[in-house]
Amino acid sequence: MSVLIAPSILSADFAKLGEEVAAAERGGADLIHVDVMDGHFVPNITIGPLIVRALKRVTRLPLDVHLMITEPDRYIEPFREAGASMISVHVEVLPHLHRTVQAIKALGAKAGVVVNPSTPVSALGEVAGDVDFVLVMSVNPGFGGQTFIPRSESKVREARALLDRAGNHQAGVEIDGGIDLTTAPRVVAAGASILVAGSAIFHAPDPERATRDLKAAAEGALRASSPAAR
Ligand code: DX5
Ligand code: ZN
């Protein structure tokens, strides 16, 4: 078992995106997390497949595309074609979540399902055996730099248990929102294996070093936590 660090470019300087991503990559980032927002599901508007395609040219790291949009089914293929390796969709907007998960996998990408802070992990019960990862939102989606919601720690535990009960031991639990040197060890001990971090990396004076420090903190917590806690 390992912990992956996924810097979120939402907090990066978009005027020098290539350099920002390169710094995170030098610091040991495992993925690049891309936040797609449509101004409907969340109040903010961010980026589309064009930027994913541009990122694909400047990094070897897999692109982890988090769709915070009301109609994800319409955009899975364009994002996959643009270079997304992982695509996650919110359970809150998908009455046919099982079909969407299968559609993502059929395109050869890893399929993730996301729960907002107010959505119970149990909403994912019927797809727990199908997904490649579960993403627990530890802030309300829409903006970087928000405070970690403490209850998320036990939701990570619940998500890990749900996947294990479904026999889906290889699927990971990702966590997104308010992850920094203080919260990272706590969520890793709870069973998180993919840590998204935006402001803790790109608002730091040295994003390369911030990535390295976060990874070290996460790996330290993984070594310290007992197998039973994972
Ligand atoms: C929030 C996004 C996050 C965001 C996290 O809606 O999904 O990925 O970039 O930012 P921090 O790490 O600053 O909370
Ligand atoms: Zn995100």
C-alpha cells in the first residue's frame, strides 16, 4: 500500500501552469488533479478539455480529472480524449451512476465516484464493487483554500470499509479539500491513499518542496498506522 500525492492546479498560477506542474513533478507528485467546474453544480467556472490536452503535453504524470459539473456524461469522452487517466463524477448529479462508471471504464480511464460533505458514503453502496476509487470531499466543492471538515476523517474510514466489504481492495480512497501537513497524517491513518492538495502546494513559497514535505508526512503516517487501521 502506498499514498499518492495529487497536487490540484486550481491553486496554481495559470499564467505559468507548465512551470507549476513541473515543480510539483520534481517534488514527487504522483498525479495532477484537475478541477472542472461549470458554474451550475458549483458556483465557480474553471477549465475544459483544452487545458487537459495542454497539460498532457507538459507532464508524464497521470491526469486526475474531477468533474464538478451537472452533466458529466456529456463530457467524459472529450476529457478522456484530451488525456485524462482518471475521471471522477459526483453521485449527487447522477441517477444512473452505474452506467456512468461503466462508460468511464469502457474508455480505458479509471473511474471514481465523489461524495460531497452532506452525502453519505452509503450512497455508493451499489457501485462499490465497480469503481476504481472513491473521492471523499472534505470541503464543499467550488473553491480552493477552505478549511478541512473534521467529519471527513470518519467518512474516509467508512469509504475504505465499504470498498473492502465489496471485495474491492485495490480501489483507493481519495480525499480532497483542506489537506495540508496537519490533516494529511490523519486522513492517511483513516485509510486515504490519494491526497489532493491545492493551496498547501501552490500557495506555498516553494511548491516543489511543499509537495515533497506533504509526501513525506503522508508516508510517515502510513508507516505509523497499524494494518488494522487501513
Ligand atoms: C475544491 C476542489 C479541490 C481544491 C482543493 O472544489 O475540488 O480540488 O483544489 O483545494 P485545497 O487543497 O486548497 O483545499
Ligand atoms: Zn478536486
